[in-house]
Amino acid sequence: MKGVLKWGAIVVGCFVVVIIAAMVLIPMFVDVAKYKPVLESKVTEATGRPFSVGDDLSLSLFPWAGVSFSDLRLGNPAGFSEENFVKVKSFEVRVKLWPLLSKDIQIKRFVLNEPQIVLVKNKKGIENWAQPKPAAKKAPEEKTPPTESAPGGFGIPISALTAENVSINNGSALWIDHTTNTRKEITDIGLLLTDVSLIRPVKLMFSAQLDKKPLSLEGTVGPVGTGLKEGKIALDLSLKALKQISLRLKGNLENLVGSPGVDLNIELAEFSPRMLMSELGQEFPVSTTDPKALDRLALSAHVKADAKNVSLTNGNMELDQSKLKFSAAVAEFSKPNLKFDLNLDQINLDRYMPPKSEKPPQGKTSESAEPVKKKPDYAPLRRLILDGSLKIAKLTVNKAQIQDAVLRIKAKDGIFNLDPIKIKMYQGDAAGKAVLNVAKDTPRSNINMRLNGIQVGPLLQDVLEKDLLEGATNADINMALVGDDPETIKKTLNGNGELRFNDGAIVGIDLSAMARNVGAAFGLAKKGEKRPRTDFAEFLMPFTIKNGIANTPKSSLKSPFIRILAVGTADLVKETLDFRVDPQAVATIKGQGDETQRSGIMVPILVSGTFSEPKFRPDLSAATKQRIEKEIFESKEVKKVFEKEELKPLEQNAKDLLKGVLGN
């Protein structure tokens, strides 16, 4: 028995010696370079690109299995002026051979020196990385047996992995687009992985120059383990770029083989988007009224995502002087179900609006055909399911100052409900709700708003920079409209409401003087230094709107010295006015220290013109009739005549006859 074991050991030993000797001697006596033309031919045939490798191609099997080569070149297909697609100065890899038998990969050295890739889009828009599809070959159907995975769920059948040195040195990537004459280059690419193992965190160091600006990524990845299918891979990486970006990612990559996902904390340190674009040598893509807007940005959030869901929690963003806290979740990407909660402390939207052009845009002449507007596609909005809320503590928009804005929005099947809408502004508040319906190609909207105690004077000063009206505003407004462009909306606007202004004034017009004194009120008399105004206790304006034409059947103004009734229309489509204002004098204001009896001719006022240039003129015809009637029938002589009992029945007949002569 001992003899058998002895001879068995000798045989095994000899077998091992033979294998080792073969691994040492084969590379010495086999001319690998002899097979280089065959290798180049096969790669060229498979890729459709010229391929070549340098003459110093070598192979080793013991004690490390290795291969090395230099001057590898993979060219571009026909139609590109650039010679190379991929170029590598030298490559070397050494792996322990014996542990491979037990699925244990031990890499001694993996070095890639000066790799270069050139990505090109030629003038025809064809990319050099596009690979032509080989002709399909019919083959008998065979059922491929399922690949067995490692016990931990790892898709690659290995039990262990270690590497002493994995590096890429002095690489580069070049992007050339001949259609736009643009060229971008990343140089000095370096990658170093140390302590590579499945059971320990892998240290990673990456660096490069993007358009001669530094770019780096450092941190740890892993341990990977053997359970990629259901396991987690820890991640802690810091990215620095262009002397502006500093981004940290810390968390886990999950289930990379099965259902990949991430669970990460993201921290983007404060940087300047404008300076970032400057570092890239690009103009800032957005033109803003305030040239200092979009100069500061910082972001942090927790991100959890997989193929079906994405959620953002503990979100904080700082944009210039604004601070936003947010959370959001999206599910079912094909029919997005979005929930969000936004809480903003302040923002001035006017800073971010495009600047007003000093010169009018150079549009087409009237003879030129109008450009065809593309009809909006509302299909994505119909698929959207939405449930969100927005709060803004301080908001400036079109110079209007708004506080404590609250908006809740829900949407499904193309119907968006905004309820409630709440804001505070100018010592008052507004509340209401709105509905946007895009279930069909033409959107429909409904708006219901109630205003309470808003001071209209400072509001108009801020928004229009005009002093037109003063007073506390109360209003009920109900509107319905159809369409998505201004012209269509104005033509289809319908609704009703009531505007009420209390304890205010109409600035720039003295309606009392206008009604009493035609010359002074309409610019024919000498103007005083003090700007005219009409004070009122109440200004009531009920209105209806039908197909873009607003009608007020009986607007009224109550002033200490005058009462005014106004009737007319405003055409929102043509932007024209057509109103008649009838004044009525107040005889006295007893109880306010004025017992003066007032009388005289009150001149009706006709308002016409456009919204931008309204015109006021006295109704002289009505004033003349009023004056003649007053002078004839209210004179002392006429009154004495009609005091006689037998002539009194003729008084009314005389008045009617005079009106018929003068006209109604």
C-alpha cells in the first residue's frame, strides 16, 4: 500500500513538473508574433475597421499568466478623415494561473498606458462608433441552458477576486462634431484602484483635465461580496470638477444584477452656475433681467431609486438668496404618479425673467406669411397623476409683492384642480380655486377668486408704475375660458363678477369738475398745480363678460359732492372702450360741515379709445339740452306763468314738446 502511494506521489509530482515546465517553455519556443497577422485579420473582419498591433506582442504562463502588447490601433470606417478610433500605447496584464482552477482570480498587474479614444460625428451626421449590423444567419433553434450562478447570486462564476495594481495612465478622450464645428477633449486621464477585493472596500482615485480644467473622483466602493443579485455595495465618492463643482455621493448601490437601484445621500456644495459656464468657455444659456441671478446654487437630498420608483427626501436647495425645502416621489414612469411638497422662503421671479429688449424684435412684414404655430401635445399631461403642494413665504412677480402663497394641485386624466389658492398682498388677501381641463385637444379653464381688502393703489404703483386708483378692493370673480393662446382666450372669455373699491380715489381725473366745468375738466382752462382726483366712499362695478366683451350695466361711484352712474362695454379682443358716465350733483353734505346748496349743469362724459389710450369727451348735446331746459322752465318768469291753475296742465306738454325738438 505504501508503495502504491509512493508511486502515486511520484506520478503526480512528475505531472506537476511537466505542466510547470510546459508553461515556462511554451512561451519561449512558441513565436506569438507569428500569429499577429491572423489576429489583425480576424479583428478587422469582425469590426469592419482596420486593426493593427505592435511587434512586441508577448505571452507568459508561469508563474503568472500574462499578455502584453504595444501600439494597438483600431481605425475608423470609411467616410472619416480621422485615422484612429482607439489607440493604446501599451497594455499588460498578469494573472495567477493555478488559482483560476478554483475560480479565484488573482491579478498581479493590470496596466493600460496612454489609451486614446476619438469620437467623431462627420458632416453627414454619422458617428464613428456606430457598428454596422452583420447579416443575419439562420441557424437551428437551440435552447440555451440557464447559466448557474454562484451561491451568493453573483452572475459571474468566481469565488474570489484580488488585484494588487489596476491602473490607467495618461489616457485621453476626444469629441469632434463636424456638423457644428465643436471640439471637446479630456486629457491626462488617470485611474488607480488599490486593495481590490470582493471582501474589502476598493480605493478609487480618478483624475483628468476637461478642456484643461481639473476633474477628480476619489473614495471607496464596496465591499462587493458575492451577493450582487440581492446585496448592497457601499459607496462613498467625492467628485470635484472645473474648480466649481464639489459633489459627494454616500450610500449604497443595490441589486446590480437583479433589479438595480440606489440609496444615496447627495451633497452638492455651493457653486456659481455662471462661473461654471465661464470655466467651460461657454456663454450662459439663460439671459436674465438681473445679471447676478443664478450666481449661487447648493443642493442636498436623499435619493432612493430603482427601475420603477424614485423618491427624494430631506431635500434642501439654495438658489441665490432663496431657500427651498422639498420632497418628491415618482412611480410608474409610463404613467407618472408624482407627489411633491415644496416650501420656499422667498423668491423674486422678476430677476430671472428675460430682459426687456430695447429695440423691437425684427419680425416679418405684414406681407410675409405668419409662421405656422405647432399645436401643443397634451397627451403627456393626460397620463400624469399629480398630488402636490407649494408654499412661498415671500414672492415677487411682475413687481407685485405677495406673502404666504399656498397652492395645492391634484391632477388625473388631464384634469388639474388647483384648490385652494391663497395669497396675502397689500394689506388684504385673495382666495379661490381653478380647474384646467386638457382631456381634449383644446384646453378649458375655470377660475373663481375672491379678493378682500387689497389696497389697489400701491399694487398699481408696483405693477404698472402708475397712480390711477386708490382704495380697498373687494371682489368676486368667476371666469371660464377656452384655448391656450392669448387671442383665443380673449375671444372665449365668459364670466361675471363684482369689483368694489372703498374709501379711495380716482387719480388724474376730477369727475366733479369735469361734469360742472367743461373747459377746466377737458383741458380748455388753466391747469392748477395739484393733480386732479375724484375721492369716493364707494366705487361699485358689477360686470359680465361674454365672448371677450365686458359689460357693466350699472357701475356707480359715491363721492361727497357727486354721484356717478356708468354704463358701457370694454372689448377685450379689440381692446376698445365705449362708456357713458352720467354725473348727479349732491345738493349738500349735511353732517360734514357743509350746508351749501349746489346746482348747475352736470355734463355727461363719454369714454372711448383704447385700453392704452383712453379718450374722455363731454356729451355737449346732452349738456345743451339740459341747459336750455333749465333756463326755460326754471326761470322766474316761466315759473310765474305756470303758477296759474289753468296753465299747470300745459307745463308738462311744453317740456315734452321741447324735448322732442332737441332730441332724446
